Amino acid sequence: MRHLAIDLGASGGRLMEGTFDGSKLELTERHRFLNQPVMLPDGFHWDILRIFHEIREGILKASHAESGKMKASLGVDTWGVDYGWVDRKGALIGNPYHYRDTRTIGSLDALAKVFEPGQIYRETGIQQLELNTLNQLLAETQTHPEILQDDRKLLFIPDLLNYFLTGIMRREYTISSTSSFCKVGSAEPSALIFNKLGFKKEWLSPSIEPGTELGSVRREIGEESGSEISVCAVASHDTASAVMAVPFDDGHEGDVYISSGTWSLIGTELKESIVSDASRAFNLTNEGGFGRTVRFLRNVMGLWILQESRRQWQREGKDYSFSELSELCSTAKPLASFIDPDDPSFAAPGNMPERIRVYCQKTGQKEPEDVASTVRCIIDSLALKYRETIEKIADVTGKKPSKIHVVGGGVQDRLLCQATADACGLPVVAGPVEATACGNILAQLLTFKEIASLEEARQVVRNSFDPAYYSPGANREQYQEAYDRFQKVTGKNN
């Protein structure tokens, strides 16, 4: 059987095929496409129909890649929190909103008027962010109160795409766990939250665990591809898939991962959730992982700031590649100025280099003067933010990491990997770069019992991909002084 992974990110998607020989996994890209959200009069939306069209195109390309009828499994993973609505007849109700849509501005304050301090966190264990599904639902029901009466279903993005593929509505555990309305460690909604806000449990379809076979693709998809395809519910939150592919050693307790891309997801893997005053104070989240493991992590703005800066320079007629930006960055003075990557001013699309200059000006720092110093400011700030987050996770768990695993697209940014090792004073193990697609396929191998356990899945990763290693430099005093300045600048000096 062939194994296909639909891996969707905020800016693009791809269909990857995994070939497993019993020991090693090899990945082949069959189709790649842009994921371009659309601004409409009522807000910022995902073009979900275009996304589904591209998935079908990918299936066709994969089916024609080899002669003969294709027998395959397929899994879908995407970003979290966003959702679509389906009416009682099974028809899509509008294009899903994008988590960066401005409708949720002020939603944390609105929830604070309904719930006691810390009440939502104690119920769900999820960090409080304006982009959470709970906040989006609150905003939507306030502007469209008829939703509270409608007979409709809420489907998270991977569940919606699985429905388009199979006609079956199910709610996968790891994606549900990111919503901020499910009970901690559960796929079931919090009765307290739903009752206080007037939400309907009937909106939600039955929950399933990752590693569940959903069923065959709809007849017309099978006929157009000439293939026999079974859809699996994988760990469909993309970070949950990526964490499956972190090549943790046995006895890895305390070691941390950074799933590095548009966002940086920084965390450790636990057997039980931690919902405490300390975890809440630092906004640490307890999200579901494969096999009911816990992804104890924090979302940090990642390469989005660099990506958006590059788009601004393109608009100004300077089309730098990422490798060119990295080369320019290496010529700039390190640790000269810092931003807080999580400052709200960097959340929305726009002129990021100008926002960086304004931030530095407001905080009494030297403003980056050119492209090289701007990129260096971003890289140094991310690395120091990683240190701050890793130290807080270690404080809360009581477990000190011995190494940092970096997976995802950020693996390719060698300067950031080295800066992370230097800033944190820990060795960095970088790879695999295609961790999310890899984890997606590992879940399919587990579904069809080609491998037996999560531990075996990680051994497959170690067998299949050679990581890069970065050792911390000897400049510890320089980075300690920079870290002290960073915390003062960002207002977090204790």
C-alpha cells in the first residue's frame, strides 16, 4: 500500500508520498501549491474550495506517478483553531475565516466579563489567545446570533477536508484539543463553557483518535483517479504530526522541541497535563498528541516576521531569496537590538521592517538601518525568545533539557539554529525538515499496523533522516548580557 500525506500550512500545501521498506521512510513530493487567503467584504477567509481542488490535483498526480491502479492510504494535517460550517443537508456554509481575521480583537476582554480569572484555562489547559476557536466562535455568534439556533455542524479544517473526501463527519482528537473549549485531556466540550456562552454540543460530530481509518474516498474521486484510497484520521493538527517525527531518544524526559515555521511551537512531551498557576502565568498550553501524549508548549511567533519582511522588500522591488537574506544577516553585528516576537504589532500582515524600527525606537534601542541588520534583529530575538520559553517550561515541569530538537522548515535556517544553540547554551539537533508530512505518514503506518508503537515510529525517523548538529559557542557571557537586555526591552525582566 502507498501512503499519501496532505500537509497544509498557512502559506502553502503539498501532497507527499511516503515509501516504507520496514525500516526506513522515504518521502517524495507529488504536488505543491499555494494557499492564498482572500480578503472579502466581511473579513479574511481561507479559499477552502481551491484548497480541496488542489488536493484532488495532488491525488491525480500521485495516481499517475506509477503504472497500474493505485491502492493507497491518505491523511490530512493542517494548522489549528480554524473551522467551517456545514448545514443539515451537508452543504458548506461560506468560506472558513482565517485566524488572523480582526473579528476576534477584544475577545479576551469579552470572555473576561463572562468567566472568572483562570476559569477557562483550568477547564481546558489551553493558552489564551485571541485566535483560539473559542474566541472565534464568540465573535461569530455575536455578529450572527442566528448561529445559536441553526442546525449545523462545526468541522475543524482537517475534519472538513476529510468530509469533502469521504462524506463522513468526524472530529479528530488532536485538532479538537487546540480549540480552548474542550475539557483538558479530552475531546469533549466543556459543559461550563458551552452553557455560559449558549453554544450547542450538537454542533460537534463524534470524536475519534488519530490512527483511525475513516473510510474510502467518495466514488467520483476514486473514479477520476482510478485508485482505491482509504482516508485515515492522522494526528491532524500539524504540530501534533510534527512532534510524532521528533527523533527523541529513549528516556528523553525534559528534552524540548521547536517545530519551526511560520509559528515556532516550543514544548516538551508529557504523559499528563499540567494545569497550574505557574503554567497559566506563562500561558503554556496542553494540547493532545498521538497516543494521548500531551504537547506541553507555547506558541511563539516564528519565521512569520521574516517572511512578511521579505514580502515587504519584494513590494519595494528587492526580491531576496531566504538564502540571500541569511548571507546578508551574517554580515551584520549580532545582538545589537531586539524585538518581542509576540508583540501584537507583529501579528498582522504589513510593513514588518518599519514596525521593527518603530519598536526599537520606542524601546530606546538602535534602529536597524538596513536589510542585514533587520534580519539579524529578527534572528537574535527569536533565539532569545526560545531561551525564555524553554527556561519557563523547565521551571514548570521541573525537568531540565539536555538538548533541543528543531524540526520543520526552520531547520534550513542554519544561522537561526546556531543562534538558538548559543542563546540557550544547549546542543541543537536539527531535522527532519519534513517533520509534519513524516508524522502524518507514520500515523498511517500505525493505523495499518506496519509499525507497532510511537517509539518504533521515532526509531524509523532516526533510521531515515540524518540531522544536523549545532553546539553552543564559547560566547556565554555575551549571550547572557544580551538575554538580560532582551528581557528588559520586552518588559519581562524579573
